[in-house]
Amino acid sequence: MIDHNARITIVGLGLLGGSYAKGFHAAGYRNLAGIDINEDAINEALAQGLICEGGSDPSLVRDSDIVISALYPHAFPAWVKENQKYFKPGCFLSDVTGVKREVIRQVREVLRDDVVFTACHPMAGREYKGLAYADEKRFHAANYIVVPDEKAPAEGIETAKEIGEILQFKHIAVLSPEEHDAMIAFLSQLTHVIAVALMNTKDNTHLAEYTGDSFRDLTRIAVINEDLWPELFIMNKDYLIREIDAFVEEMLAFRKLVEEEDAEGMKQKMIISTERRKKFTKQ
Amino acid sequence: MIDHNARITIVGLGLLGGSYAKGFHAAGYRNLAGIDINEDAINEALAQGLICEGGSDPSLVRDSDIVISALYPHAFPAWVKENQKYFKPGCFLSDVTGVKREVIRQVREVLRDDVVFTACHPMAGREYKGLAYADEKRFHAANYIVVPDEKAPAEGIETAKEIGEILQFKHIAVLSPEEHDAMIAFLSQLTHVIAVALMNTKDNTHLAEYTGDSFRDLTRIAVINEDLWPELFIMNKDYLIREIDAFVEEMLAFRKLVEEEDAEGMKQKMIISTERRKKFTKQ
């Protein structure tokens, strides 16, 4: 298990980085540092006693045994390139980004050989930003995916899993970058595109008083972090477009059944959707 | 208010008809009758004391002051045509169907002039069928829409509203058949088509273990009554197709932004979706 005296530095004390700090702290880790260009976040984390050292200076990462980047996907590789000169040889590096193939490619392109890097995706994002919304308890109901590429050594995969255990994620899994990105394209990205598109179709807000739970449930994720998601979509563009195309094709197939008043054809689709959806019911 | 001794007959003791019987019963109405071809449903309703008389014989409707059809949309007009010979002159007739223009047209085509008909839509359907799932308490959180056509007299609209009050619906509104069907096409029918299509895109049930709440929320309504919904879609075909087309167009517009890596364009869509969706948040 990771030594309780290990120096753990979290880069970016926002929603996820803040939750990591709170989770490590709750597990008894006290040698935590935070780096953020937002002074308020650092001061708040220091005031709460979550970190023992913090600031905007990247050289604070020096002496860290574990470095967790909770930066946005485009910022993470750039930060590594600029600041890995401060990394302690042999340190462990991970991240929290929601797309993996492109992020890992960009990081590997610049990363020093003596850094142990294994990518991770804690699936506990939400629509709010900032340390104020950080809550490590959300991890207890969430999935944590370790996403090793072919250069990730066995020890890195083990450390990544241990972090998921320390933070008490409900379910820890290992997927390849390709498997991860394909899964995310369907389960997360396509569904967000659907919710955003549905709300953009036209201004139907005058219908709000008639809305039932079905519509509310389906569009909850139309409230979305508009700074983060375009990046995620662009970095997973090929897989996401593949999913959009398959979905639109299916929408048009269903439209044809309506147009042709093919009740039996619709019924068959509904039997399939009912059966498949039941397998997704929470265990 | 409707007299507590009024004879109220419910035709079809399924999920909604059964909830009506339970709701009237809870409000102190005891002169209730039920008509259903399913003997078990009648026996169960009699055993529970919900109705004082019941059976499969349509002539049971004789002497009723109020007749509520809880039949499927295609069955309601046919049942009226066949059995209105038993209706007491001046009786009040209503229904529970989820589409209105076509149902009202078909009923008016055959209906006797001395029957007071006002269509209603209790928006409290769900994926299960049958009396066993009937629960009048679901009405207390639901919308009840009175949908008068130009032939519905003022007294009929009043009686329809009173029924909504007796059953303790949360919100009672009046819409024209056109307004109702347009609202339903967007808020309910399109969303069900989306959920069904998403589950039909391909068999992704192997991803169930990675599923988060977003996907679960969005696809909850993919578990659907496959006997009822094709009818509803076909009877509202023109409006539903208009909504599908607008939505698919918006999906393709978003796809183009992804393809062109237009982060700013996506961001604008997300700002709109976030703003609009907030107006749909439950009061």
C-alpha cells in the first residue's frame, strides 16, 4: 500500500483534484501538496487542512512521490512538458482526464523515461466546477478506470489501482486506451451530445410546466461544463462521430417505421430496448 | 363538485383505470363500477372493495353519470361506437389517452349528441401494465391536462377539471388538442424514440458495469410498453416526425462542429442547453 508519509502533489484543485485531496486526507495522508494558479483554491485547501503546502509555483512538485494531474485534457501534456524538469526520478504520475488515447499519446511524446506514468479515469465528474463542489464521497458510488498503455509498467498499474482503493471507488477496472475511449464515446459522450442537441432543437422552455420525470431525466446532462466537454469531444472525435452516425441512422430507421405506420416494427425495437435496458439497471 | 353518489364507471381496469378507481375510492366515492374483459382485474377490484359492481358486459355502463375510458387509443373510439347505445342521456364521458387530435376526431365521428365528452390526459403513465401497478398516489406529483375540442361544452370542461381535483393531481391545465399533441410530441414521444433508438444502435450491454447515472437516467424510458406506444406514435405521426427531423438536424449540426473541431461552436450550444435546461428544473 502507498506509504502514509508519501509526498502526494495534486495539480489543479478543482472539482476532481479537490476531491482527490479530500479523499487522501480522509484516508490519513497528510503529506499532501497542491498546485493551482487560482490562489483562492490554494488558500481554501490550506485553511481546510487538506494540504500542508500549496501555491502556483510548479517547482513545488519537487520531491513528490506521486503526482496527480487534475488539469483539463489539453493542459495536462503541456504542463508535463514544461515542468517535468522538477519531477523526482522514479516518481509516479497519473491524471483524471475523460479521454485517453490522445492524452496518453501527447504525454508519452514528451515524458522523461524515468517517470512511471499510468493514466486513470475517475468517472465522477459533474456539471459544477471548483473546489467548493469537491466531494470525495461521490467516489464511493463511482467507477475508477485504470487505463495503461503499452509503456505503463506493472508497478504503475498497481500504484494506480491502490489509489482507487484508497479513495474508496466502488468499482475498479482496467481497460486499454482504445477500450476506454470506445466505452466513453457511447456511454458518456453520445448521451451528452443527445441532451445538448435536444435542448438546442428549439426553445421549448414554455413547456416546462408540463414536463414529467422522463424529460427531466433525459436532459439532466444538458447542464454541462462548456469549457471542458468540447475538448473531450475533439480528442475522441473519431469514436464519437462513429457513435453519432450509428445513432442518427437508428433514429432515421425508427422515423421510417413511424412514417409507414409499421406498429409491429416499432414493437420489435421496443422489445429489444426494454430487454437491453434492464441489463443496465443498477445492481 | 361531483356528487358522492354519482355512478362512475371505469372502462378498463389497468394501470390508469385502476388508479382512477383507487383515487375516486380514496376520495369517498362508493358507487363505482368497472368493465374489463380481464376477469382477474374485475375480481381483484371487487375484492379490494374499489368497485361495487363489475364485469365484462358493456351494458354495465347503463345508468352511469360519468364514464371514464381507460382503454388504449385505438380501442376507445371503437368501444364508444359499439356501446354508446347503453349510455344514459346527458352522461359525461372522458378518457386517458396520450394523443388527442386523432382520438377526439374518431370519437366525435360516431358519438351521440346527448353525451358530454371532454378528453383528458392524466400524465402519469409508466412502463408497467395492469391493476397490480395502479397507484393513485402517482397522480399527486403529476400533470392532468383537460383537452377540449370545439364541441366540448363548458360544463364538460368543468366536470373534467373537477375529476382532476378529486384525484388530487398536482397541476391541472387546459390545452387545445393541437397544443397538447405538439407538447407531447416533443416532451414525451421524441424522448421515448431517442431512448429506444439509443438502445437499438447496437448491443452495448457488455458496458453495463461502467455505466454511470447519466446513461441510466437518459435510457430509463427505453423500458417501454410495446403494445401501447406504437399506437400513440402513429396517431401523432405528423407532429412526431416533425420533432424527429428537427432533432436529427440538430444532431448533424453538432456532428459537424465535432468534425471541424469547432470548440467555440460547441461551447455556444452548451451554454444554450445549460440555460434552457435550468428552466425545466423541478419547482
